[in-house]
Amino acid sequence: MLFRKKSDTATTGRLGETYAAEYLIRQGYEILEKNYRKQFGEVDIIARDRGTLVFIEVKTRRSRLYGAPQEAVDFRKQRQLSRIAQEYLISRHLQDAVARFDVIGITLDQQNRPMQFDLIRDAFDLVE
């Protein structure tokens, strides 16, 4: 069995976030922040899409052996992202803003180039 080092996973994740930002810009998103961190977690990308504030989780994989990357955004992760998004909106006095959660799954080829992008707009509702 092959185990990846934590640093390999982090490198894949950061590479995926770079590819995701480029892809989202091509789709018309305006990137506002990357890697927005709070003590209880991180949102990979915060963007604006046609007037809607979007909190985006990026999942990157080198294969689909264990399923599609976006399937890794489980209930626990949705709750964490919801909490961070609420804090972001409150801290910027944007409680009345229209917002949503998107998930983008990226599969890389053996040369670490994006092979497939799967963007799920409005992937889940706020989890409290």
C-alpha cells in the first residue's frame, strides 16, 4: 500500500487551488480572497459571481480511485465552511448579501496538469 506524505497532499491542494482560481476567472468569477483562515478552518476561495458572494471549496485528486474529489465535502466540512462564511459576512457587515457555496473538484493527470474540472454551483445550503 502506498502512503502519501502530508506535504504531498498539501502541495496537490495548493496546486489545485491555483488551477481552480484560473478556471473560475475564465468562468466570470472575480476572486476576492484566497485561503481565508480562521481558528476553526479555512475557505479556499471567496469570489463574486454576478453579484453573488461565493464561498468555494476546492478538492484536488490525482485519481478517481476513491471517488470524485468533490465527494469529499461531507457534512462536517459543510458545517465548518458555513461557520467561516458566517464569520466573514458578519465581520464585513455583509449579513444581507446574497451568498452561496460552490465546490470545485479537480482531477490531475500524471504531469500534475488539470484533466477535469467539476464545478458545482450552489452545492449545499448553510449548515448550522
